[in-house]
Amino acid sequence: MSIRPDVERTGDIWCRVSGLFHRAVNPAFQADALDGSRVAGRYSGPSQRTLYLSSSPEGVEAAMTTRPPAHSTDLVMLSFRVAAEAIIDLRNPDTVEAAGIDLTDAIAPWSDIVRAGGEPASWRVRRRLESLGANGLIDPSRQRPGLWHLTLFRWNCPNGPSVGLEGPTESQ
């Protein structure tokens, strides 16, 4: 059984997150895993630096069920040590309301909109959170209730979250 990261509420909308997180990457890009996403995602345009992580290996597996087969085969799962402040937890309805976020924007479908050249509502969520000073967000899994993901907008920069590669995720 994997050990879950810690989440500590530090203010009306803020929390601190620390612990081990996971991400699946193409082995060809394993050396660049700390660079973040290479393509548009739920909370990022194609040129926005964003690091998508899961709080457990099971969370990575759940997230991969929504990827086209060509994007989810032959991936290696990596572990990352994270220490982050100024994170907004979208699992908490009071936090979502206080941050001025419409949760339907965060959970709305996004990939078909991006493929069609549009801007999904979830990108507005990111802009709103960044305007508040957020370094990232906790996103509940839509595939498996109880699981969650960490999306970082900035990391390994002055006053930003710290993220270090721990290595391949050990077998469960």
C-alpha cells in the first residue's frame, strides 16, 4: 500500500502539500520529467509550463484510462518528492467558493475543445487561481472517487514549490 502525501490547510483558501507524488512518462522523455507537460492539458495551454502529478500510483492509473491508447502504452511511472505552499484544494467546497471558482468549469470536458482549437473552461480556473497567487491546485479524480491529483503551475523557482525526482515508482 502506498503512503499518501500530507495536505494541511493553512488559510481560508490555502493549503500546504508535501510527500511523494507520481507521474507516468514516455521513457524517451524520462530525463525531462521535471519539465512538466509537453502538450495542452486540463489546466494548461500547449505553451504553459505545468506539472501534473498524482497522489498515488492508483491515481496515475485512473488518469491514464482517459488517454488515447497511443499515449498510454509503454510508460514508466516516476516518483517525485514535493513540498508546496499556496495550493488550492478543489475537493473542498468552501475553498472553491471562497476562491471564486465555478467547479463545473474545472470538471468540464476539455480535450475535444482543445483539439477543435478552442479554450476549455478549466483554463479560466487556472487564470483565476494564478491571479490569487496560487502555485497550483488539488484536483479530485473524476475516474475514481477518493483519489486526487496535484497540478503545479510553477515549481523549482524562487518562492515556488520544490519538486525532486525520486526515481521509478516501486511496484505495489
